[in-house]
Amino acid sequence: MSAWARENGLVLGQFKVDEKSNEITAIPELLRVLELSGCIVTIDAMGTQKAIAAEIRNADADYVLALKGNHENVHEEVGSFLLDARGRKFEGVEHDYFESVDGDHGRIETRRYWITGEIDWFADRSLWEDLRSFGMVERIRDIDGEVTTETCFFLCSIPPKARLFAEAARGHWSVENSLHWILDVCFGEDQSRTRSGYAAQNLNILRHFSLNLLKRDTSRKCGIKSKRKLAGWDPSYLLSLMGAEI
């Protein structure tokens, strides 16, 4: 399990999930070793837990936590409220709205963001540390004429500002494209069969260090995979990545 800083494009830390445990118990351990003051922490729905929300707020950070079936009642209550409000064009419900449209290679994706601070009706609001708003994202994907729609709901400690919510919600997915995908494609992590002792964990740490160094480098205008090859071919470039004097 890794902590990813979206704006800097860096892995800040990682924590090994024990075989007899799960991410719910590991997430607080990772959060405690990070300096999170002033940050917005986003976590997959598995990490949407009251204790984790409290851990984030205790670190002087904010949270944007996805809701799914693991909190069935909360998901249903918040989802019904937001869908009903949208159906009435949020008449009588103070909210903020933002929309973005992106497209390339035959794909057009429209993202619509709603966020509201009207949460007084929510019976469990006091159980979620400093809960301030509910958010909803609607993603409409048109790929060569085939249209799909996905709607997600969020519990947030941020103020009801749609652009801020959009940056956090969309930025969360950069961990897939900018970390996990690169580790798989450029470093072959998913193909690794290393299992003995601490070898897999140690190699994962080295991959993260290497990725951070390669992303930080601006001397070469090429991708991570090409930079990695170049570092193997050119010792001077390898030393420059590590900050050594040449």
C-alpha cells in the first residue's frame, strides 16, 4: 500500500499489509508516518472508515472519501439525497457545481461535480470527524459512440467548493495512471515472481525510489521507460539522477 502525492508526482511512503490483516488496519499506520498538514487525503472506498477519517483530521488534513457498498446505509442515504436534489435541479439546496470535458482518440469524457454543505439531516454526521460536505461525481464516457455513465458519492471534510472537490476526486485516479500503471509497464512489477522473505517488499521500495528519481529529472524529454534504459546505458546520467557530482 502506497501514499502518492499527486501534485509532486512522488511516492511518499509505503506500508506492507500483513497476510492476516487488510488495508483498513494498515492505512492508519501509513498515515501516522506522513506529514499531512494542509493536504487533502483521498482513499478508495475500502478506506472510508470513521477511525481513518479521524486519523486524517488529527493530522491537520482534510479527507474526500468514496462511498460504496461497504457502507450500504450511508451510501444509500447520501446517494438518495444527492440524486433527489439533482432531479430537482438543487432547488432549495445550497451547492456548488463544476464541469469538465476532455477528449482524445475517439473518447470524450464529461465529468460533473456537485457538492453541498447541507448535511444537518444526516443522523451519523457526528460520527465522521469534522464532516462538512457531501459530494457527487457523474462521469459520462463516449467512446466511439458508445456511452456509459457512472455516478459516485463522497463524504468530505472540505468546504463545499466544487473546483476543490473536482481536483481531489479526479486527482485520486492519478495513482492508477501515474504510479501503478508505470510500475507495471515500465518496471514489470506485476510480472515479478519474487516471493522469498522480504525480497518483494525491498524491491518495491527500490522501484519507488527509482520512479521518484526518474520523475524528478527534467534533463531528458522522454518517458520513464526510456529514462530507465538510458540510466542503464549511461553511468553519468545514472549518477546525475542520484545527485552525485560528476
